Amino acid sequence: MLNNFRKWFYGRMALNNMTAGKAEKAETWYKKLELIEPDSLPVLHNLGVIYISLKKYDEAEKYLLREIELYGESEIRYRVTGDLYYAWGERDKAGKAYGKALSILQNGYGDKSTERFLRRRIKHCKEISLYKKAKEGIRHYEEGLALYTKGEYNNAFELYKKAAEYDNTGFLALNAAGAVLMNTTGDYENARTYFIKALELADIPLIQGNLAIAEHKIREKEKMGER
């Protein structure tokens, strides 16, 4: 009974910190959970993702390959493994992983946003000039995040824009740019445009939620204008 509570508590704390972007704290809680259930899917997958964000690529590879070994091939597993090698500078390995993800995706539900993302990443992996440009975009995005945490919202926004221009798979940069416009300047119309572009690459709850908020704010403004 106590062990079940610990698993639930550790898992909840780990996931809460992970979704809040607190990678190091999430790692601490997942490592506690790992002591109880070392080969569970949440432990293997989420520690792999966390170690990519922390740039501990050797550790990430260990967990992600173990996940595939135990739980089999899937689009998301190969996509995340592709992300690992892409960030690590292993273009050939990244291209192969993304190719496997695309093949599985096309044989399944065929999500168009994910397919678009994968095709663009595969092209980056084949052409070194595109890859270098996209990596520069990722660097701009990370610099933007650092400025945002310091409250330098305008400068962060400019870097997010530049990141999206350099990296045509940069859905996080597009979402971040939209969030700055929505949360700091109240420019909901342009924020909506950024969120829509981000959704074309990653149809995920985070961006869906931001788009819904922006559209709600736009409707509120229109109603106020009618009075």
C-alpha cells in the first residue's frame, strides 16, 4: 500500500515539474520512481526526454533505446529518438530515426502536422546547410527563453521570430512568440497567427490551449467593440 502511494506521489511530482519546464526537479523525482519501477514506460520515456533538454545525450540515448527494446517500435518513440540525435549533432542517425517514425505514421493514423514536421526534419538531416541553419534557429530560441525569464520580453520575442525563420520545424519558437504577444502586449490577432503556424507542425494540447485563449480574447474584444 505504501509502495503504491509512493509510486503515485513520485510520478505526480515528476510530471508536474516536467510540464512546468523544471527539468532538473523532474529528473530528481523520476529517479526516485526509477528505484521502485526501473523499467516502467513513464520512467524510461520521460527521463529520455528530460535528458535531451538537459543536453545529457548519452543518458537520453540509454533510456530511449531501452524503451524501444522493451515496449516496441512506435512513431513517438522514434520521433523522440530522432530529436535526441538531431540535438546531439548525429544527422545520419536522426534522419534514420525520423524516417522510421514517418513510415510508422503513414501506416497508422496519418497525423498531417507530425508528418509535415518529420518530412522537414528528414530534409534537414540530408542537407547540411539546412541542418546548420535550423540548429542556429534552435540556438536563437534558447537565447530567447533565457531573456524571457529575465523579463526582457521584447528581445525574447525578436529571438523567437528569428528562430522560426531559421528553423522551419520550430513550433516551440512559434508558440513562444505567440505567447509573448498574447500575454505581454495583448496582440491576440497576431498571437493567433503564430499559434496556427505552430499547430501546423505540432497539434498538441499546449498550443491548442493557447490558440483557444487567443480566440476567446478576440471574441471578447469584438463584443466590446459592438457596445
